[in-house]
Amino acid sequence: MRYRWFANKDKQTDEYGVPVSRAAYDEALHPQKKSLYTRGEVLAILVVTFVLLYEWNEDYSPILYMCVAFLTFEARPVVKFFLGEKGKAVSNALTGFSVAMFVAAVFWTML
């Protein structure tokens, strides 16, 4: 139940006099565990991995590079999780690298 109100009068408003729901207070007490990926992202990673393996077998390089670019882009949350403070800089570098590789692969496909 999202809209629960405080029983005490002093907690019903914030420091500016705006009415406050108790839900934000309750949610702060019980934080939800946040996963690195959603189900849709995991499914996309699996599909791209299978496409990557198929294209590796068929030896069609542009699509192979597109798949590698996508998987590099999706590696960003893992890098942020494991590297901590330095993870943001490495994540930004991965983003730039994956976008550049994807654009290059698209141009390569057009040739």
C-alpha cells in the first residue's frame, strides 16, 4: 500500500509545510535490492550472444562487430559495480568505444 500517512502530527509535513506520505519513510527503512540488469536486458544479451556465435560460425564480420559493440555497451553496469569510483570513467570509455565500433560496423555493412 503506497499511500500511508503518519499517526503523529509532527511527521505529517516536511520542513516547508508540505504534506508527506509515510511511504517514502517506510521504503527507506526497507531498501529494495537492485539488480544490475532487467529481464529484458538479460534476454537481449542472450539473443545477441547467440547471434554473435552464429555470425562467428558464418564468418560475416560486420554483424559480428555490431554484436561485440552491443555487448561492450551492456558491460557498463558490471564495470561500475566492480571498479567503484573508477568505474564511472571506464564506463564512459566503454560507451564511447562501443558507439564508435557500432557506427564503424554500420558503415562497413554499407560497403
